[in-house]
Amino acid sequence: MVEVIEPTFDVAAFLAKAGLGRRVIQLKPKQVFFAQGTPADSVFYLQKGRAKLTVVSKAGKEATITLLSAGDFIGEESIAAVAGLRMATATATIACTALKIKREEMIRVMHEEHSFSDLFLAFLLARSMRTQADLVDQLFNSSEKRLARILLLMAEFGQPGIPETLIPEITQETLADMIGTTRSRVSFFMNRFRKLGFIEYNGRIRVHKSLLNVVLHDRPFDDNAVSASLFDAPQS
């Protein structure tokens, strides 16, 4: 009797090519994957490029909540039991290539292919841990340390492979939104990081590994430095 061997599901090939219920799309910088308030009917897998998630309050204030890079899924809320509306806007920060997967196809492959569902679950857990770390960062760390952390994350220090030390273009206003401080405070800390040799900053930001010192040490780096917490304190 000849044993029939079923072909193994190739996760990499599935996420690399168009097929039933999925297609490859190209986005230019500032082009949106989806907008806040639109139907959550698909998931995107970012093959190349960088993107960001932003939310807009009822008062019209916009805030950047996370940055995305190649290998990330975008719009995972669409696979919830009841499909709803997007809670954020996803925008390309540089040219992007992504695989757009329809909600129905995403749910089907998760049910039928355990290797894919394992990969997606690992991503969701990593995203959840990152969200918790962001919350702890906001609650307990100074704005100086929060800025250092977000720059290191953008440079992908700690990730497999060689860090992308030259991070994508980002404004001080966006950095201020992400760490919960003012643009003037961000400018102060960026100039300080540059003087200490932690970054190079001339339009584009180049991050050096030495910036980890800001995250790993709580004390100021020189006797004349002022604690970041003083800048964040409300003025009487």
C-alpha cells in the first residue's frame, strides 16, 4: 500500500505571493492601508517598508500609537468574532509592499494550517507584550528614557540581524506624541543625545548602540544634566 503524503503548507510562500483571497499591493509614502472608522475586512502582512498606526480623538487630535516594520501584521482586529470598524489608521511612512488578505481567507487558513496559526499567534503575543511594555514605559519612565527606547525600537536593536541604525524620517512632533511630552522637550533630549555621541542627527537620525545607556541607567549622565521628570511635571 502506497502512503499518500500531503504537501506541507509553506507559510513563507503564502505570505509572499498573491492567491485566492489575497493580493500584493504597493503603497507610496503617506498612503494609507486603511482609515479609522472603515470596515475591518482584511489583514495586511508588511513585506517591505515601514508604517505607523495613528488614532484621532473626537476633538481632532492625532497621536501615533505604534510603528510597524517588515514582518508585522497590520489590522489584526479584523479577525475578531464579529467584524467591526477600524480603531486606527495605518499609513506607510516609506514605500511599502504588503500582502492584503481578506478576512474570510485569513480565518480559513488559521483554522486549517497550524503552522500559520502558530506564526500569527506568536505575532499577537509579541504585540501584546510590546503594548504592555509601552504602558509600563509611560507610567514609570522619564520622557528621556521613553525617547531613547522608541529610537532603539525604530532602529530594531535587539531584533535578529543587523540593526537599521539610520531610522526612517520622523518628526519631533510625532516622537513627542509617542512618548507623551512636548516637541521642545524632544528637541532638548535629541540635542543632548547628540552631544553625548548616542545619535547623529542631521535631518535623518542615526542611532548608536551606546544609546542603550539611557535605557539601562536611571541616573543623569553628567552632573549638570536635569532630570527629565522635572520637564514633565505640571507647572504651578
